[in-house]
Amino acid sequence: MCTTSECSFPPPDIPPFSFPFIMEEVNVTAVDILGGLFIGDLLTALCFGIMTIQTSTYYRSFPNDGRLVKLAVCFLWVLGAFQLACVTRSLYWWLVTNSHNPLALGRVTWEFTVYQINAVCASVIVQTFFSHRVYYLSGNPYIGVLVQVLVLFQFGFGATACIVVNMNLDSPELLRKYTWLIVTWLTSQAIADVVIAACMSVLLRHRRTGFQKADSVINRMVLYTICTGLITSVLSCFLLVLVAKDGFDFSIFTVLAISMPLDNAAECRGSWNCRSQCAYRGSRVQG
């Protein structure tokens, strides 16, 4: 049996848009790289199953919704399916296709980059839905535009961060120079979630009628909104603390992979629950 120094591995099968990462320059192991990504893949599959059930329930419960809303829900489901396929394909490439090549652990496939960008796109779609609700409840276009500007701001920084980080994984020193980009993205995302939750809560409370049935539905909508904004904001703040404390490195990169499906699932569930309660309010009052 040959030793490590005697064995020669075949050249890595590197797909297009993969970027080399020199593992010797930083203190990372296979567990650091693949452990978090494997957990993230399982969570993505779990969240996609929940999203599929919610999507099916939505189309059965609200057949008369507008075409734009139906298309948005369908597009979110497609994004979720594509995310799951991308991260699973990336893990298959690392664990199966290149199981003989340890250097492949330091390479990022284009599917994994697309997976992260898809997560950012799903987030901006759900937040846009909430910003439209803010405009609808307030009747003030300036408030709706302000919320939407925050949403687009975090989307721009999020998409840029995903691309830049993956393109510079081969240089840990250069990667840490983009810590400010990650901090700006996470900060803007947390601010957008908090502003949306605060606006929705205040506007919904002003819609109280004094009737117990109607107010109970409004209180439930407020609770869904606050919980959704709280979960996503806490996730963003947690990552923000990690980045601010130690700077951005590969370990934070894997934590991002774990948190993205949780963040998307929380936002999607909150938006659809809020939509359900809005539609159900009239039937409860009439009953």
C-alpha cells in the first residue's frame, strides 16, 4: 500500500467557473468544508418539502388570486427546487466524483455559486411581497418605496457578495478584505426585515375594528409578521457578529450555506401565513 507521498492523484475534474482554493494557507479540514454544507443540504431539502406543501395548499385555497401573485409563488417554488438541485450536485461532485482527489475540496463549483444567488433572489421576492403589503395597508406610496429601496439595497449587496466571495476563495487574504461587503449585506438585510416587521405591525394594529373576531385575526397576522422578521433578523445579526469578530473566512462561508435555507423558509412561511390570514379575515368577520 503506497504512502501519501508515493501516491499520485489524477488531475481534478474541474467544471467551468470553479475557483482554486489553497487549503494550506488557512486552517480548514474536510469536516469544516463539507460538514456544514452537508447539514445545509439536508436543511434545504427539509425546507423545500415544507415549501412544496405550502405551495400546494396555497393554490387549493386561493384559486382566485391574481396572476402575478400566483406566478411569484410558482417562481419561489422553482427557485427552491433549483437551490436543492444545485447544492446536491455540488456535494456529489465533492464527495463522489472527486472522492479520490482531496484538492477538490478546495474548489467551488458554479452550481454552488448559483445556489447562493438563488437564495438572495428568493429573499428579495418575499421582501418585495411584504413591501407591497406595507403600501397596501398604509396607502402611502412613499413608505412602500422606502421599504422597497431597502430591499433592493440588500439584494444588490447580497448578490455582489456571493459572486465576489466565490471568485476570491483562492486568496484568503483578499477574501478578508471583502469583510465590509458581507457586513453591509447582512446589516442591510437585518434592517430591511426589522423595518418591514415594524411597519406591518403598526399598520395592522391601526386596522383594529373593536370586534373580537376581526381583532383576533389581526393579532395573529401581527404575530406572524413579528416572528418572521425576528427569525430572519436574528440569523442576520448572528452572522454579522461572527464576521465582525473574526472576519470573513471559510468557516463563515459554510455557516452562510446553513443559514440561507432557514432564512428563506422563515420568510416564505411568514408571507404565506400573512396572506392566508388576510384572505381569511372576511370570512371570520362574516361568521
